[in-house]
Amino acid sequence: MTIKTLATTAAVLLAATSVSADVDLSGETVEWVIPFSETGGSAKWANFFAPLLSEQLPGNPTVVVKFMPGAGSTKGANWFQEQEHDEGTLLFGTSGSTQFPFLLGDPRVRYEYSDWVPVMASGTGGVAYLNPEDGAKFDGSANNLQDVDFIYGSQGATRLDLVPLLAWEMLGMNVEPVFGIKGRGDGRLMFERGEANIDYQTSSAYLGASADLVADGRAVAMMTWGALDEDGNIVRDPTFPDIPTFKEVCEATEGCETSGEAWDAWKAFFIAGFPVQKIAFLPAGTPDDVRDAYVAAFEAVRSADGFAERAAQQVGKYPVFVGPGAARATVAGTTVSDEAKAFVTNWLQEAYGVSLK
């Protein structure tokens, strides 16, 4: 970082601190609404940040995480669209499963990201894993898995599950989704009960529960979705450097290609869904001083001594964006090319009979 950049950053933070000096949330309760069940990665993400945010907001309000699952998160997002709080006591957390229906023009979507005020965004990854019996067949490729009938608990094909479902199809695997679960944690519970034999979790949820299944021999890690390097190439996820990426598994699997329309569409939605996967928003109409107070608070959280180490253990080794960075991340997470959208729209119709018209 250059001296000029450092000076500019310091000036922005000083201005934010000055503007938000009159904001006082003493005695208040901030409700951080998550549109999923309490068992998934978004819950663990919000529960990790909530007490840290409480320590840094003016007046140290109590930050309580509340859950509003339904319709793959569109129920909660549609509700949030109607909120116009200006006292700074409402925060909303989205994930790729909220972004994807918006990107695909799902008719159930009645929310508009540009109306909301992003204050923090963070990336994540994901790990797919198998039951022990089928995991024993996994040799770094999917060649020996293509004759297995897999069952997968899914929130819906237009949600973040789009990324694993398309990946497994590209690998030639027969994965039958059972749609309708309220969060990825419910998918893990199906796997633990033997009702599903394949699953995936975002990094925070995997670290919180699924990694124990692998360590105990009750599951076998298959692959991550990877991470992006500075040139936009998919590389190993820094949180799980010992697990191969989907790209590596695809390259080792007969018939799977890491170029062409399917790959380009998969990568586009991976980028929209994971590097900026979780975003914290204030509602429309939030005053600038309240926004700046939250930006300054999240900046203090991510700059605190020991934060990186704690985050790596609980939510993974991923960047945290605040203020203007969160705004840019929101644009990146809610934008895909027309070509990628067209491919996925046609694939959803052909594979699952899902029409978005």
C-alpha cells in the first residue's frame, strides 16, 4: 500500500469517526436478521461477528442474531426490502443463495440490492464431501463415482446450491437433489442421518461441524470450489490447502472440461457466490452518520489484534471488506454476464424443469 493510499484511508476513517461521533446506541438492541435457519454457515458468520460488532459500535449495544428462513432466503430479503429504519438497530445478512435468485430474475424476488446500504462483506469457500463408502472410491477424480446414485439435501437449484449441482453434473455424477431445506445446516443433518450421501457446506459451517465428520471417518472430503488469485485464476482455498479444487478434480475426470460454456458459466456464478459471499446491509433510508458508525465499527473489528487468527478458525481465511470496499464487493457479487445467465437459465430448465419466466 502506498503512502498516498494510507493517507487517504486514514482521512476516510477520520471523517467517518467524526461524522458518526453523535451516534449513540447505548442501551439499544441491534437485530441482525439472517434469512436462513440457525444451523448453517450464515448463522455461524453472523454469530462470529455480532459480539465483535457490539464492542465497537458507539454505546456498545447488544447485537442479537435472529433467523427468518423461508423460500431459500427470498422470504427474509423481501421482508427487509420493506424496512426503512433510521435508528441503526437493524442489520441484514445475505449470502449467495440470496444473490443468485436476484441474478437469475427469479419471479419471487421483490428486493433490490441497490436500495440497501452495504457496510461489510466477506468471502467464503465451500467443501463438498461424500459418505465413507463412496468416498473410498474417490481417487482425485470422479471417474469411479459416475455410476453411484447420490442424494443431496438442497435449498433450491436457483440458490447457492447451483454451484455444486452444476459442478457435479459437469463431473458426470448422478446427484438427485431433495429440494426444500431451509439452510445448508439442514442438509448436513440429512447427511448425518443417512438420508443423503453427498453434501457441501460453506467454510464457516464446514469448520463448525462437517470437519469433525471427516476427522471421525464419517465423511470424506472431495473438493473445494477454490479461491481466486490476483489474476482471477482458481487456486486452492487458503482455508483448506490440502483439499483439491473442483478445477483439479474436473481436469482429472474423463469428459469434464475447464473451458467452454459450462465452465465459463460455473466460474461466473462461483465468483458471484463465494469471493463476496456474505454481505451485511443497513436498510434503505439509513442516515450517513449511522452508516459511517457501522463502517468504522467493522473497520475496528477487522483491524483488531488477533482478528485474523480467530476468523481463520471460525469462518476461514478470507478478506473482509468495509465501506466502499463492501459496496464494490456487492456489485461484484450481484453481477454476471448475459452469456452465463443464459446458459444457467437453460440448464435449470433442462435439468430441473425450473422456469424463471
